[in-house]
Amino acid sequence: MHHLLRMIKMRFDALVIGGGITGLFTALDLSLRGFRVALVERGLIGGGTSGKMHNLIHSGARYVTNDIESATECASEGKVLRRIARPFIRDTGGLFVDVDGDDEFYGEFINGLKKTGIEYRELSREEALKIEPRLSESVVRAVWVPDGVVYPLSLMTSVAVAAHDNGAIIGQFLKLEAFELRSDKIERAVVRDMVKGELLRLEADVYVNTAGPWVGEVAEKAGVEVSVLPTAGAMVVLNGLLNNLVLNRLRPPSDGDIIVPFNGHSVIGTTASLVESIDELSFSDEEIQFLIEEASAMVPDVKRYGVKAVYGSVRPLIKMGGAGGREVSRKFEVYRHDKPANMVSAVGGKFSTGRLMGESIGNVVARMMGSSKESRTREYVLPELREPRDFADHNLPLIDEDAHFLTSLSSTSQGLASDNLWIYSLALISLMRLHRQKLMRLD
């Protein structure tokens, strides 16, 4: 039986809305607890904020002076991800670079590292240059921390397959249109099949809103308000690789102060500007040039390399009175709504803490369902899958279900990001075929 028909015929314990890192880990968490779970994503899995990040797994060092809670969560979750998702993380290490003039921040930074227990090593200018010879002559010293690089689309593919293998139904190109309410609860969700245009009605005991920057829109359809601060971040991909480690400017978090080595390119990030339209994201030439100028203070050769691509995404930050994009904490919150009483929403967080968010959501849902089963994702080793790029040249015949993985490809036009999405789509099709026997058994 087609998986869409199964979705219509079944009543689920939980329906997860949104297929980024948080939604996927939520689906896996609940599936491992034995719940019947479905996830709907309006586009491609990982096609939103989670798939367009700067590919950095945080050590937590970036937040030790202004957001201790986030720093501690990142440090802890980084260790967990290295244990359960080892194939998708590269331990590059990171340097916080003290450029001449940044000295006043140094002592506060070291104290923050000590307070949070994050591993670090202080390096002289000469030691830093041995590791990163392209660093500026203005560099005074550096601090090594355990930052790393993540392959987000690969990791999310693995989480999706793991959730599926544990009984979850993962539906792509299924867009939430409305909730049908009865009394103080959601009776069913109305979703549109973006391939065929048909409306489907899905029933569940609990509805979980993990829609990222769209979490407010989803909540509004249920008649509740969830305040989100949509903050856009631009990333510039250079035409080559300039650094071996993740490079951070040793100063309070600001624009253009990170350079990440990723797939043969250096990626400069990021900005933090408030946006009104989540779906119409664009970046000016001035923003791009500003990022290049700022990054060149650490690595002057940045100016000599051309720009391969520019991409970006919108962070779903928690709205805090009077605070702008940089001042807002990167922590997350999980809300159990009073009305509708069977809805949960999650806002905030980072890719690095997506698993922890899924666990926290799972704890709330389990209590709502009267279950004492505990989360297992902290120790559950994700399946080791082939890298998406390995599938790039596969020219496989399509089957009906594959259309759900391909519909949005023609609408993506964000340089490197669209290349990744194209490869990722082929990877998903291939991976689903590799798991076809399990699909057939479930059907």
C-alpha cells in the first residue's frame, strides 16, 4: 500500500510538522519509544534552515561569554553527535583568532571556557601560523577548541532512515494547510500533497510543531501564538579552500567572524538581520562584501579568491523583548499549549542541539501520552549511509513515490545550496531503494 494511503488510514500517536533536524530527531525519538509517528514536510527533508547552515558543529566556545546555557548544550551535544553520528562529522578543530585590537576580550573568553569546562589550548602566534599559515600578520595569538564540521544533509538522511526503520512514516512535499478543531483539541490536520495537489486529512493524538522559522505560522493555524524572531544569516562560499580548521574571530559574536572549511571550499558566515518575509530571502552586494572584508582580517587571502556562491537561511530564534539578532539567546523552548491541548511547539535552538530538542519534545509528548518510556537517541547509533555525493551520477528510473523527492528541485536556485539539494534528492531516492525490503514488509 502506498505510504500516503497508509497515512490517511492510520491514526497516529504523534504527527510531527516540519522535517528539519529537530523534527527528524523528534520523529526518531518518539519512534524509539514505541509510538506510531508520522512526519510531514512541505518540501524536501532538510530543505529549510537545517540544510542551509554553515556546516559547523559548535564546541560551545562561541557562546561562553554571552550565552552560557547554549554553550553548555553545544559542548555536551557535540560529544553525543560524535558518538551516534560519527560518519557525518569531521573533527577539524577550531581556532579563535586574536587579531590585534581584540585583546580586551581574551581574558573573559578564557574564563568562560574554564567555567563551561570546554577543552582548549592557548597558542602563540607562531604556533597558530604553523597550523594555519594563511592567517594575518596582525594575529597576536589563538585558542584551539574542539569545533568540527558536519555534513548536515547526510546526517538528516540518516536520522530520517533510522526513524523510518523504527516505524515512522516520513512524508515529503506535504504542506500543512489547516487544522480541524473540535472543542479544545485538534481533531485532524489538513495537508496538501504538493505533487498531486490533493488534500489529505491526517489524525493523531498529539500534534508537534517543529516548523523552524514557520513555527509561528503553523501555530496560528491552530489559533495560538508562538513568538519567533526570524533572523536571516548569509553565507559566502569561496572559490577554494583557505583554512584547515574552523576559524573564529576572538571577539563577541558578530557578523563575518567564522570561516568553515567544507568540501574543498571556505564558507564565510554569517550575518544576523531581522526579516519580514521568510520565503523571499535575498542578500545585498553590500552584505556579501562586508562578510568578505570582515573575514579578511583573519585571512587576507579571502579577498583574492572569487565567490562561488551565496546562500542563507532564517534562524527561528526565541523572541525576547528589545533584543536583536545577535543579542538573542540560541537556547530553545518547548511549549505545551493549553488550547489546543494536544499541541506542542518548539522554537529556538541550533543544528548542534537538534537531537536534544527532539529528546525534550519527546519527553513532553510521552507525558501527554501517559508513557514512562525514556529517550534512547543519546545512545542510538545512526545508520552509516553513503555520502550523498556518491549518488550524484546515478541515473535511476523513477517510481511513483520518487516524485515526492524531486518536485522542488527546479525551484531551488541558491548556488551551492541547490547543488547540495539536487545531490541529496538523488541520495534519498537511492537510500529508500536500499531500504525497499523494509518498506515492503511495513506495507
